Amino acid sequence: MSVDRVDQRMESHLRVVSSVDDHGEHGCVARIVVDYQARLNVLNSDLILQLTAAVKSLADNERLRTLILTGAGDRAFIGGADINEMAAMEKSAAGVFITRLHDACAALRELPVPVIARINGYCLGAGLEIAASCDLRVAADHSTFGMPEVRVGIPSVIEAALLPRLIGWGKAAELIYTGRTISASDALNCGLLQRVVPSKRLDQEVEGWTNAILEAGPRAVRLQKALMREWERLPLDHAVERGIESFVAAYETDEPRIMMKGFLSRRQKRKKAE
């Protein structure tokens, strides 16, 4: 079953499309597509607001297991923020614009389930900040990555702050100071991506991650994402303490007992079959 939410007031092919697929007892998988192919799926204010609203609309879905975020077509994931809009922007509007973009990134990071970035083409500037805000990133091998803001007179900000943690201070400095782009293979080597595959295998890789998440404990995965966010900000000793608390919280439901019994039963059957 698929439920589509598209703002009919928007111009055709200038929209964010959100859908939720029901996987029965395993829960739901959501998919959000930024569709502005005429301009490499760049984000203007309207699309940013739509993206944020689409992500936030999923937050209270208790059956949700994961979100797949992608761009329409095979040329771009998100090609950046709309330069036409920013070029005409007064100082008074700059803070509103960039705060809205941060809100979109924050909504992805705060979603209680893993977010998979499916990257097929250009992933630049705001697009790379959106991708960095996702939990898992897989890209087609022709994809290109970069933070070109300094080349148009602005610094890389907001969720660009995630990059040193992901790829190290040196590589982050290279990207944000030079504005140069890197290939998908370079992005994989520096840790920005988890997987790089040919375009025809992109959906297969996404499906593999999705199926693995569907097979895991729903509550365990949600606890793990919350813990991952805390690990980013806590000193090591406190992060370990929070891990202990999260482990105990897992036993507030029957999920560990049921899943462990299932694991032991499958192992016993395999041993008998040997």
C-alpha cells in the first residue's frame, strides 16, 4: 500500500513527494523524493519547507522503520541551494533562509528511525549537508560531491559542521576552503559514503539496507538512533553511561526476549541440519 502526499498547489516537477509503503508485520518504509529535475533538484525556500514538513509528518508514525531520501532523476541528489534566490537576497532574509535549511537537516537527524540517502548524481552544498544529516549514504559511481559555497561568496555553514566528524578535519578543510568537488570513489575512501555502486545497483543496495533494518528489532533500532545522536555530543564516560541506560530500556518490552528466543531457535535448527 502506498500513500502519496503531494502539494497540488506546487508547479509540476517542483515538489517534494512523500510516500509510505506498508510491509505488514515488519512496519512501514517511507520514501521522500525532491523533484526539481530542471535545476538539478536545487532547494529553494518552498522546497525546503516542503521537505521539512514531509520529514516531520513521519515522526509520530510508530510503524515507521526507515526513510529513504533521494532526488528525482539520475542527474542529481540535491544540487545545492538555489543560487538565484540567494543572489537576490537581502541581509535580513539570509538568516531566515539558512535557518530553514538547518531545520530540514535537523528534522532528518531527529527522525527516530534511520534515514538512508540514495545519491544518484550531484550532491553539492546544501545537498551534501542534507546527505550528511542522514544516517546511511549510498551513491551511484558517477556521483559528485562538494561544498562550493566559498566560490559564490558565502561560507559553508549549518550541518557542514558534521563533516569533520565524518571525514576528518583535513578533508573537510580541503572541501570547504577550495570549493572543489570529489568523485564518489574519493567520497567513499574518506568515509563520507558507506557504499558506491553502479547506477543500476543503487536500488538493490538501498533495498539490502532496508531489509536488514526491517529484520532488526524496531524498538532496538530506535533506541540505537537516539543513542547515536547522544554519542555525538557526550564525553566518552557519559556516552557509556547512556549506553547502559539504553540497554536497560530495551527490556521495558518483550522485544529482546522474543527476538533472542527466535535467534536461539534458528541456531538450534541449523545445528540439527548439519
